[in-house]
Amino acid sequence: MELNINIIIPEIILIALAVCLIVLDFFITDKKKLNTIGICGLVIAGMSVLLGVKNGFALSGMIIQDNVAVFFKLLFILVGIYIFYMGRFFEDRIKGWKGEFYILIVFAIIGMEFLSSSYDFISFYVSLELLTITLYILTAYTKDNPHSVEAGLKYLITGALASGFLLYGISFIYGGTGSTGFGEIAGILRGGGHGLNGFVTIGLVLIILGLTFKISSIPFHVWTPDVYQGAPTPVTALLAAGSKAAGFVVLMRVLFTALGSVKEEWMLFIAVISAVTLIFGNMSAMPQKNIKRLIAYAGIGSAGYLLMGIASASVLGASSIMFYLLTYLFSIAGSFLVIVIFSHVSGSDEIDSYAGLSRRSPLLAATMFIGLLSLAGVPPLGGFIAKFYLFAAVVKEGLIWLAVIGILMAIVSMYYFLLVIKRIYLMEPVVEEKITLEPTTKLMLYGVNIAIIALGVYPGPFTDWFVQIARQLF
Amino acid sequence: MLLNYLPVLIMIGLVAVMAMMVLFVASLIRPSRPYYKKNQAYECGIDPIGEASIGKVRIHYFVIAILFIIFDVETLYLFPWAVVLKKIGLFGYIEMFVFIFLLLVGFIYAWIKGALDWVS
């Protein structure tokens, strides 16, 4: 029974930040200042993750701090900074209660941080719900927009159903092994106990199904397009980059750490889900007219790629998931920053309205170009290396058919991303007016572009580090 | 390989059969005598006004209920804390104040934002 409060200092800083924002909301009328304070707080929390925290267990083994958790915590804080920055351009769409929007985003980030370091089914479920419930509210935040309310309701109903699956699964695992801690479950399963396997199989199937809601893959993918389209754009970016990454880190902890010794039971199951998700996501992305909806379907496809890494159940698979999520974060942050700025100027999310963007703002066009091509997986960019490692991981485990589907679907994804790029670069703009950008915005956009290119040109140090930290999961 | 998933299949079958059987057997045994009063929505014994699906629901009831739950949970945590207070010492003592402080901030926020004002 040890508390080790010092391990959760970054989360305590974030909670303090949330409380500060609640109080300051009364005194500060210019909510842009609140936004700046939020970004500063996130930076401080990120520093504390980097500098002050030792590895170990906290709260009686409920929370683990290892290098995987450190990586994901930094990732989530980076997501948070970009989401906050996007909030600046979205603010005027929110009628009243703007401060609360930022407070809820901070709470969602706290949920993701705890999720990335949960080492017990109880703490896992509580932090998952902290994240999901804040996202329900954030999705329906623009109350005057019927799409947003509809999205929130759909998200809530699907989420409640998925939570039911998850809890039922957890109860089966608990019934089969007599424990909720990931480490203890791994120990019990490694020690044999074949009489219990039936319960564990039912439990793990239900847990995987429940978690497909968070990572937006088949069978709980139906909410994705509607919610991505209807939710406020910063929240969509949070769902795409943050919530998905959080889903994968717990999926890795549950499957690799807790249930790693029974991997024959779930490898094929995950591989089939991955294949179906890949085909469905990429095929349905083709006819989309709305950019957020397009990225939603492409996001379902990405979940399929990431599940390939889970299906390989190896250190290479886990490290390539981390690499993919890192490049995915930059692609999503860049392209959503463009989407939010563009809709701030033109008020539209339709792909057709992006016509001639390159003549209105070359930087926005270039960011969209690099972000979308990285999502598609074009060679000099980070997305290519990430996909390459994922294919390598599944081929190494003998799942060649899955890699073939993945490569075919990468070609399909090239088609629909290039359609957007064609509009941006080759078509004549409807409105000629130039879009002017603030210096900080330019800095943020250059940041993501350089990061995507750097990850593609020189991935060595990152992949080495990811392989090293992925060993801790097994 | 696929045989590993047999328990899942058995469970799906069992659940489906069980659910259908319960509904079917119940429909055989129970008496069915619906009349107007019985089919009415139950609203604390008062005659319902309008349709629930199209009628206006005052969202304020919901806000008050949520605020009530916050304090309900707070008391729920205060009781076990009070019982083991001597064991957990000063650290636990302070920690409960942190918890109450966080709740209090939320409560004051709701108060100032007007969640407790009854607009009629």
C-alpha cells in the first residue's frame, strides 16, 4: 500500500490548471487570455513529465509510470496545446460559456494522461469515463447547431453501449483470474490455469469490442463520421489525435501486458477486425464531400492500420504503433489547424470550397498537402515510415494477407486525399481574397510540417527509442 | 485456432436463448389486461400534461439533480473517511480537504453561473 504521490505530479498540475481556469473564468472577460493561460499550464505539465517524474507505481499499483506512459503523456500534452490553439479560431462560434470549453478540454487531457498510465482495470475504467464523458459534452457544445447536438447524442448512445461491453468483459476477466491488476492478471495467466481460459476468452473478446469504440474501428465505428462532422472542429481534432491514441495505449496495455501470454487467443481476432476496418474505412472515404467527414473515414482506416500493429503482438508492432500515432498527431494537428482557420475565414467545411487555396494562402495549402500525404503514406513523409514498420511487423508474424490488404488500401487512400489536393492546387479559387496569418499561427504550421518531414527523413532515433520503450510492455 | 472462440459462441447463444425464453415464458404466464390508466406515464400520481416526446422538459430539474448527486457522493466518501481517519493520519485528513475544496470550486462555479436561480 504505497501512494507515491510524486509520480502523478503532472496530473496534479493539470487538475490545478483546471481549477485555476474555473476560478479565472469569472474575472477574465477576454477568453483569449484564458486560452493563453491554458497553453502555459499545459507546457508546465509537459515539463514536469519530462523532468521530475521517476518510474514506478502509484496509488497502490493502480497507476504505472514507465517510458511508454511518458511518451504518451507528452503526446497528449502536445495534442492539448494544438487543440487550445485551434480554440482561438473557433471561439466566436460558441455562444456564451467559452471558458468552460477550455476547462473541459483540460479535463479530457487529464483523462487521457491517467489512461496512458493506468495499470488496473478499475483505474483504467474510471479514467476512460473521465475522458469519454467530457468528450460527450464537448461534442454537443455548440448547442445552436443541430448537427452538434445530434453528434453528441449519437456519441453518448454508442459510448454507453460500448462501456457496457467493456464492463461486462472486465467482469469476466475478473471472474476468470480473480484480479483486476494488469500485472497480477499477467502473472496468473502465465502460471497456467487452463480451466479458466473460457472466461478469459469471453472477457477479452468483450473488452476488445468495447475498446473499438475509442479507436473508432469496426464494429463500433458508426458514430465516427457524424460526430467528426458535427462536433466543434477543435474537439474533432481531439477525438482524432488524442482519444484514438488513448484507446491504443490502453489496448496495448490490456492485450500486451495483461493478456500477453494468451496472445494466440486474440491475434487472429484482431487481424480480422483490422482487415475489415481497413477495407470499410478507405472505401467509404472515397465519395465524401465534407473534409471532416473524409478525415473521419480515413481515421477509421487508420485505426485498421494501427490494429495491424496490435495483431502482430510483438515489440516491433508496439513500437510502430507509437511511431504511427506520433506522425498521425502531426498530420491531424496540421490539417485541422488549416480546417479551423479556413472555416473561420470562409465558414465552410466542404471540400469544394477549398478550391484554389494555394493562391489564397500558400502556407495553409502546403500544410494540408503535407498532412494529407503523410496520412496517405507518401515516401519522404513520416506516415510512410510508420506504415512501412507496421507492414514489416505483420509480415514478420506471418500475416502476409493483412499486409497485402493494407498496401491495397493505402493506394485507395491516395485517391481520395489527392482529390482534395487537386482542388487546393489545380482549381481556380471562387474568392480571390488572401488569407492573412498571425506569426504564432505560422510558427505552429511550420512546426508540424517540419516535424512530419523530419520523422520521414530521419526516423532512426525515434524508432530506436520506441523499440526500447516498447519492450517494457511485454 | 477458431475453436478457441467456442466459449464466446456458446455465450452468445446462451444469452440470446435466455433473453427470448424469458420474454416468451413471461408472455405465456402473465395476465394481459391493459386499460387507459395503466398505460399512462407515471408522474408521481399527477395526471401527465402533454406528450413527453414533444413536450417541453424543464432542464433545470436536471441541473438540480446533478448538483444533488455531487453532494450525495461527497457524503458517501465522507463516511468511510471518518471511520478510518485515525489510521490514515494527517495525510488522509488533508487529502479529504483537497477533495472537498475541488467540489466546492465546482459548486461555487455552478452557483455564480446561476444554476441555482429558479427562472419562472
